Amino acid sequence: MPTIIRETSLLTSPRIPRPITDGSGLVVANVIGHPRDPSWEQVHQHTTELLREAGGCIHCTAKDTWHRCGDFKALAQGIRYGTGMKKPGNTKNTKHNGAILKSLMALKEIMQIVSFTNSCFHTWAPRLHKYYGDMMAALCARHPHLQRNFAKGESVFACSTINFGPATKSFPHTNNNNLAWGWCAVTALGDYDPTRGGHLILWDAKLRDIVIEFPPGSTIFIPSAVFAHSNTSTQPGETHYSFTRYTSGGLFRWVEHGYQGEKAYNAGLSARGKKKEERRKAARWENGMNMYSTIAKLTSLYK
């Protein structure tokens, strides 16, 4: 189970989540670990074996292997909207790689991970989860050509990346394209000793650079657009993969702007409308933070 090393208290159970709060008590990240399922060991071990096999079959370009996150093979699948894109679109993979990714996303074991993650997201950040779900429902209804990795109700995330390693070690980085206050779900997979490597580090002065033991099969939610994060190397001969789920911030703006880009949206505003939009932008971060919950709020919600 994930253990927070550089914190005043340690996790004592492999199945008890460890929420990370900010100064006001909001749960801004959460080490959720894995479910109370005795078969979970087999779930993540089988997933690891399938990722190992897939990693040997995918055809990666240089940019898929050497990138800003690290020097390891990584491929994304799902819906994106970011810099240089005129409108939301599906990720572009070769026919060969796309078929492999599609088959991986359909695996029973992957679906178990996705289902567990979605349930925990809804439990720990219900307002943020609804914000994601409502946006995805509206986006896909308006643009039916966009292909979700998982059906509505199974996951609210728009995109997934599999880091095929085989010994994934990421550089300190942020995922700037993701929703600023949104959560990214990171699931560790592989065959490694989590006490000797594969630690997840959250590089944030306010959080005192949290270092987390991150065993295979465990999941964490982090606001990856604002928390710089990385992971340490594993021991020689060990394998380390990861499966991440996230959503571009641009997708939310696309929907909120009436299914158009920011430039076109602003061009259609009146002087009064522009002032209103400026006020909305100024309040955007505060409104986003209000989608988080405190432990007290969650406790009262689930009494």
C-alpha cells in the first residue's frame, strides 16, 4: 500500500486511503491505494504481464520514447484538445498501435482498475466528479465522432496514457494541458519492490515535497497540472509501468464557450459580455477549488 514517507503520520492499512489536504482542509489529492479485494494481487499482476507483452509489440517513434516526462515508451488514447488544435479530436495513433491500445482498454483487469478509480473519484470529490461527467456527456453528445475509452458511467476521464517503461522513471514535471484544479488518476503497475524504488514524489514546498511508497496495483489522485511530480527508479531487473487517466482543461472551456474556441467565443461577445467573461475568468480558480471537499464535509455527506 502507498506509504507517505515524508509526513508526520504513516498509512497503517493497505486498504485505507490517505487524503492530502491543503491549508484550508480541502482534499486536494488522495492516495487511495487499492480496493478491499483479495484477488487484487492477481488483477494487477495479470495487467502487468499484458502491458509487458504489449510493450514489446508497439511501434514507438522517438517522441513516444524521449519526451518531457521521461525516457520511456508512452502512448495516449482518447479525446484531447490543446495547443495547436482547432477543435477537440481523438488521439492519433498508427493503426497498429491504436489496435493494441483499444484491446488493452477493453481488458477486464483494466476495467476493474477504471471502475475502482471512478468510484473513489465520486466518493472523495463528488462535485469535481460531476463537473467532469457533465462535461463529457455534453461534449460527446455534441460531437459523436469523439471516442471515449470507456462508456459513460464507467469513467469520467477523457484520455488515458500507458507508460510502457519497461522501467518507468519520470522527470519532475507538470501536465499543463490538464484541467488546472482537476485530478489525474495514476495507477502503478509492474514487478518491483516499492520500499526500494518506484516512489512517487510531489514536488511542492507547501506540501514539504511528499515522498510516497507506491506499490504495484495502487492508485493516487493528484492535480497534475499544478503539482510537479516524478517517480524514482526501481532496482535493476525490475519492471515499472503506469496507467494514467486525465482530461484536458481545454475541453471544459470548449463546452462552456458554446462548442467553439476561445478566440471565436470572445469575438462574439458584446462589451458587457466581455466584462462578464473577465469576471468569470477571475473567479475560475476559486470556483474550481470549491469543487473539492473537506473531510468534515465528506463525513457529513456519508453519515
